[in-house]
Amino acid sequence: MLAAEAPKITDWMQAWGSVVGLLLSGLAAMATWLLFRHEIRVRREEQRDNEAAQARLIVPVLDDLPQGPDEVRSFTIANYSGVPFYDLRVMLLRNERLIGNYPSALHVLMGEVAGSFSYLEVPGVDVARRAKTGDLAIGIYFTDASGLRWSKLNREPPTRVRRDDRWAVIDPSTTRDRQRAAARARLEKEMELRAMTHRSRSRFRIAAMSALVVAVAIFVAFLIYR
């Protein structure tokens, strides 16, 4: 009686061993896939970091406040990269809105650049008076030696741009529209992040369910044909 039962117990152990092995294989495949995604993310971050190597070494600085009544705000831009950059645009900003610029064309630059701003006529803003205060910033657009276009605000990290439209002239009549557009952009970004999280969870559930279905199918097949 015991001798007759021994093969059945062995078959059961083999069946469960197959199921456990299949589940472990599925988990290993999932772990490999997650590791692959992490590796891709790390390499993309490294690529972005390498792309911004020269842009980080372009440093715009607002000079001291003007003292005389006819003095205008000036700037200095230092290039510590050792290679040229191109098509520089320099802007004087208040609350990230354009109130002055450097009107001369700066096409190819290698070392330090210095100049003075020309003030713009902005509705409702005394630009000359604002330019003598400390609540201003300098913004620049430039193209690096690799042909990538960048924007930079003060000493903040550079930002890749496709067009020179990061900063605009102050227009009180469209402030509410800009606020609504910014809120809409934040909402769209949040919804996109939620969708990405939902897709990742759905893929994990599908993979887990597939592994479970295969395991059950193997177990049922064993029961039928044993």
C-alpha cells in the first residue's frame, strides 16, 4: 500500500516544484524588466547631464545697482567651458517677465561678455525705477557647441528650450490667462504622471496574472494526464 502511494507523492512534489519554478521564473523576468527600465532611466539622466555640461559653465551675473540717475543696469556673462557658445540673447527680468534686453547681436562668443541693458516700455511699470532695485534677475538664451539651445536664469541650472519664449513682456491684461494656462499645464502634467503610474501597475498585474494562469494550467494538465 505504501509502495503504491510513493509515486503519487513524488508526482505531487514534482508538480508543485514545477509550479513554484514557474512562479520564480515569472518573478525573475519581472525583476529583470524593472532593472532594465531603471537602467534606461539612469542612462537618460546621464545623457541629459552630459548634454548640459557646457551650459552649466555659462554664468550670467547682474552687476551692481546703478548709482547715477542716467545709469542703466549692466551685466557680465562668463564662459568657463573653454569652448565657444553662440547666438546669445540677454534679458533683464522682473518676476520672470521681460523689462529690458541687450539690443546688440552676439553671435559667437568665447570668453567673458559684458554690456548694459536697454529698457523696454512696459504698461503700468516704471522700468527705470525698477531697474534700480534688487528684485530683478538676468535671463539668457544661447546655443552651445553641440547646437543645443538653452535658457538660464541667474545661476540656476540650465533649461533646454526649442524656442526663445520662456520669458515675455509684462502684460497686465493677460495675467489671468497666463495663470489659467499654468494651472492647466500643471493639471495635465499631474494627470500624465497618474496615467503612467496606472499603466505600470496594470502591466505588473497582467504579468502576475499571466504567470498565475500558466501555473494553474500546468497544474490542471498534471491532474488530468497523471
